[in-house]
Amino acid sequence: MLGAPLPLVSALPFVALLLAIALAPLAAPTWWHHNRNKALIALLISLPVLLYLGRTEIGRQLLLEKAHEYAGFIVVIGALFMITGGIHIEGSLAGTPLVNTAMLAIGVVLCNLLGTTGASVLLIRPLLRANKRRKRVAHIVIFFIFIVGNCGGLLTPIGDPPLLLGFLKGVPFTWTLRLWPQWLALNGVLLVLFNIWDRWANRDEVKVPSHEPLRLRGAIELVALAGVMATIITSGSLLAVLIFALIAYFLGSQEHRTLNVFTFVPLVEVAVLFAAIFVTMTPVLEILNARAGDFGLTSPRQFFWASGALSSVLDNAPTYLAFAASAAGLQGIPPHGPYIGALALDPHAAKLLAAISTGSVFMGANTYIGNAPNFIVRAIALEHGVPMPSFFGYMAYSIGLLLPLFVIVSLLFFRS
């Protein structure tokens, strides 16, 4: 095991990278906005790990393994991003509490077919159009981030990046379906709370009649999306996934992409930052795995809260990997190959993995930086003139609304 002799200082680049991702958008938003600057920071932080591990044969093998994992992750994420960018929803409904709740409920399902990012980008603009004549709209966007941007994507590996990483590391595609009680309980309560809140906010608004019925456009993209999903479910070739994405992009509607304001900028950002994450996490996973008993995490409830707390302030994908490596260490499983799949197949370890999966996905909603769709949805809302709360203002909503629900989820589904 490589983790035992690795010095703790080898984890510092990973910590530095996560701090940069969390704080740079707040401290220097204009500078951080350019992907060129993100790439520079990512390279500088990754370089010490590349040089350190590149000295030995086992270190080079680890880096090669991470490169293969990264390639699979980016191909799937990129394919879903390219395909959903050509799917456009036309029309506009009246933004009544019932219609808004129905759109969020549709988003809960679509998350698991398009991913939280794809579903968020697809639905947020029609939702904002439906409510453009209303004065109080910020709460709609906040609940949208809670539900569509995060908590809805728990049922399939496509739903959220952490679960996709687990699938690529051996978790069966249908394994996450066993998390439906947590998914249904939390999202069901959130939809009820949203409907009550929206009815109160809409009490003195002028009633607006419906305009055009919603229409889903993008036949080629929808066929390509079905092909990608079938390929992933059957553990087919990543080349096939890439081919479907290219077909959707070059043969699909460029008009729809224009209407969706589609660009490759968000995908480039994900590719750059996750390249550095995969590199700098290599020694961290080894250390967490080798020294799993030193951290005091043994029960599902502890893993739920630990993974959730870290997902709140960091991206939930590396958080998932970190705690999965720690859980594997408790079982004596090294963090290589399909090791997360080995957790899913063991009855006791599967409870830990369920807690990690749920905590990472759900609590990515706690802050703007917990999951990629959060900032994307906020930016689109600001473009539409919606006054969104600040970083800490948003946390006031999440602490008041989500934290009590997470306590209930913990008590109901994850025993200490």
C-alpha cells in the first residue's frame, strides 16, 4: 500500500486546489472568470504531485490509472453537455404555484436522465420566462438549485458527478436505485414546502394567463441521448459515447444551441479543474485509504454528515472519492480499479457507500460552490434580472430549510 509511507504534506496541493476553487470566485471573480487563469493555477498546483509521484514506477502507474479515470469521466460529462445543449424548450406557461411545482417535479426526474447540470440548464430559462411578470422570484431559483441542481440527481450514475465517478469505479448502474427512499422523502418534502412558500409569495400577484404550451425540440439530440444512456447502462465503449455526442453536435440544431446560449466555456472549466483534482487527489486517496482507522469514521451516519459537510464547501465529486477511499480502507480494500464497486457489493460496506452518496449529493446544495449547477443557475437568474442572495444570504436559506431535513434523513435512514 502506497498510502502508509506517503507524507501528509503530499496532500497540501489538493487542499490548496480546493481552497482556490472555493475562494477565488469570491476574492477575484473577474480574474478567475477566464479559463486560462484556472488552467494556470491548476498546472502550478498539480506540478509538485506530478514530479513527486513520477519518480517511482508505482507512482507513475497511479498517475496513469487516474488519467484513464479522468478520460472516462470527461467523455461522459462532455457528451451529456454537448447533447443537452441542443435540446430546447419552447413556449411559456403562467408562473402559478401549481405550474412551478410541476416544473420542479419534472426536474427531479430529468436530473437522473440528463444530469443535474443538463436538467438545470434545460429548465431554468423556461421557468424564469414563466415567472417574468412576478415580483418575488428569488425563492423559486433557490428551491430550483436545491431540487434540480442537487437533491434530484440521486437515483442514477448520470444524475450527479459523484455517482458517475462511482459507476466508473465499478458500482453497478442500477445500484443507486436503492436510494429511492431518501430521494423520494427529501424531494417530496421540498416540493411541498416550495408549493406552500410560492402560494404565499404569489398571494397578491396579478394572475397571468398561459401563453404557449411547452414544446421539447431537438429530435436528433434526444436520439443521441438515448444512445448514450444505453451505452452507459450496458457498460459499452466510451468511443460510442463520444460518437453519439459528435453526431448530436454536428447534425443537431445550431439554432437551438444559440437559443440556449450554448458555449464550451463551462465544459472547458470542468475539464481543467478536474484534471488537477484527479492529479492532486492521487496521494490523498492513498493516505485516506491506508489510515482510514485514524479518522474516527465508522458508521453510516458519521459518513453521511462528514461527506455532506465537506460537499457543502467543496465540489461534491472529490468529496465522494475521498470518503469512498476511507470507507474502502476500513474494509481493507485498496483504492485501485473498481474498488468503489467492491463497497457496493458488500452488505456492510454498502451502507457506508449509501451514506456517502446521499451526503455528497444532497449537501452540495448547502452553498453556491457545493455543485457546479449552483453557480450556473445563479448566473442565468442574474442575467434575467432576478436579484439573487449573496453567498451567505443563500446559506441562510439552506441552513433554515435544508439542515433540519438532513437531520431527519440522518435519523430515518442512517443509523449510528
